[in-house]
Amino acid sequence: MTVVTQPDVTVIIGAYEAMPYLVECLASVEAQTIGPDRMEVIAVDDGSTDGTGEYLEEFAARAGMPVTVVRQENSGSPSGPRNVGLGKAAGRYVFFLDADDRLGTEALERMVAMADRNGTDVVLGRVEGVNRTPPKSMFGRTLERTDVFSSNIKFTLSAQKLFRRALLERHGMRFDESLWTGEDALFTLEAYLRADGVSVLADHTCYYLVGREDGKHVTKTGSYTLRFDSARALMKLIADMVPAGPRRDDLMVRPFLITLLPQFGPKFLKDTEEVRRNKLELAKPLMDAYWTPGVARRLKVHERLRLHLVAEQRTEPLLEVVEFVRAGKQAAALLEKRGTRLYLAYPHFRSGTEGIPDDVYLAEPREARAFPGYREPAARSLPRRALRRIRRLLPSGGVGAAAA
């Protein structure tokens, strides 16, 4: 009688025109120290014409672990293949591996062990870039257990992570196939928010993010309108799952900063007037619904200023600010209130004609600390003043004498 045991992890590979990168990708899977009896592979060829499907079938025929190959018509985005893989996965965990990337040695063994040790539902393994810039800010140190509000994990929302499959099944989580970009951000952020803890494995490279020489990365292609679709979906998810307040503002920084703001960067200078007008129209409902003072305070001055002008639909001053930033100019710093307030004089600061509020140019302490002469306001200044006033009113023995 054959006993079928559940694999620890299912590696899901969506592949489209992935040769020759697929060769190293699959070699990294085969080399995993977790062992072939503890893993399975579900590989979905999304209508490739370059031999990707044939190579996957060759790999399945010789691999030591169970490999299922699905060949289908091209779906146009990574969501379809990943969802097909999820539907066939049997592992306790799933890991989404892009066909042009590769796993680090011991990656699956270490990540599964970390999830099991801590009971966490998502594990992030350190990423290294190969001709690409990897995410870094969340990998400063290993965190056995954290969450999306206590760390920088919100700045890596790609799908290449270990997910507990029971979490995904319990909430019916799948990738949104209506999105042509940013679908992984939506999926991953929802997993962070629903997870019973997240682990960060920062002391071992688990994933190599490979830059293709042919430039075929989905995130680099497609109309700018797709970025607005992505921002809209992510902002709605945050608003639906997190009550209004500081925690929501913390999360909203990500779609405003990473997805929306680049549409009003240097490329905005090259856009036609029609495209500029359309971008502002697409941004307006997002700014109206989700742009708050709390989000604004969490940004640098030039970021806040640009988004303020986007919210007000003011093209001409926005173009001047974008050009100023693109040119690498340094805004003059103006210290007031005995050095405790620092304004950065980007274009139209205290302009009599534009009427942009001073607070838009006010640097928050994290940005202001870099400027000589800035003094951070004492958080306890009010209590100290109150204490001095009480002491003046008490007999000469002071507070201690009165207490005695």
C-alpha cells in the first residue's frame, strides 16, 4: 500500500517565453536542500513559442520531485498561470517563482523551517539582484515574527514569497486577473493583512531577481492607465481592510509613493498635453478619496508638493516643480521658530500668486534632521513649562516639600 504524504511546499512557476533563463531557474529548484520528497512543482506554460513548454516537460520527465506541467493559451499576465498553479497545489506552503529568476541555496528549507517555528503565514527571504535593483529596506535584520505595520515589508509586494496555503484557501485568495500590472501587490498586501504573523529571513539569500537582457518584464510594459488601475485597486483594498487613521495612512504611503507619484515625475515632462490632462483626471478620484494630511506628513517635501498639486489639478506649477526636481536642484532651507521649523523652498514657496500653504513645504523631522541648525521640537516642552509654573506657585520647598 502506497502512503501519499503531503509535500511541505509547492513551487508554482508561471512561464512565458522564458528561455534560456528557465534553465537556471529549474536548476535552482532541483538543487534545493529541502529534498525532493518534501516539495512539488506546478509549472504553467502560458502560450510560449520559444521552447519553454518543451523544456518544462523534459524537466518533469527527469526531475526527482513530482512536477506537473500545464500548457495553455497565453493569458497576458502572470495572474492566470499563478491561479492555475494554486488550484493544483497540494503543499502546506506555496512559493511563487518567476521563470527568469532563481532560488538561493537552502531557500525553501530555511523558509519552511521559519514558518513552522513561528507559526507565521508569510515568509520573506532576502532578495539579491542580478542586473536589477532588489528591495532592501525590509531586510535589515531577521525578524522571527512581525507584521505590515511594524516593519518595512509593505515596500516589497511582489509575489515571490512563501505563503501558508491554508491562509489562501480560507479566504479564497487568488490573483486578480483583471489587472495587467500590480496584481501581485494586491495579493501580497492582502496576505500580509490577513496573516497571523509574517517572518523576515534577512541573513540568507533566498531569491535572485534577474534582469533580462531582452527587457521582457511585465512591469516595464503597458499603458500608463494600467498603473492607475493598480493604484486604485491597492488603495481600495487598504481602505476596505484598515479603518481610517494612522495605520491606514502608513499603508497608503506605498501606492501613493510607488505607483502614483512616478506618473508625475520626469516622464510627465515628456507627455503630451492630452496625456497630462488624462493622468490628472485619472488621479483625481484617488486623491479625493484617499489623500489625507496623515499621508502627506509621511512624505518628503517634494513628494508632498507634487501630490498636492495633483490633488488640485494644477498642471503648470506641477510642471515647474517636476522640472526643478528632475534637474537635481537643491531647495533652499529656511529655518524658523528658533530652528525648530524647517521649510524647503521648492518653486512657488510663499508665492503671492499660487497660494500654496506653507505646511506643504514644511519638512518633517526625519527629513529636516539632515540640515545644519535644525532643532527637533522637544516632545515634553509643554509638560516642562507646566512643571515650572507649578514650582513658581508653590512654597520655597518646591514640589518635593509639598509632597512630604
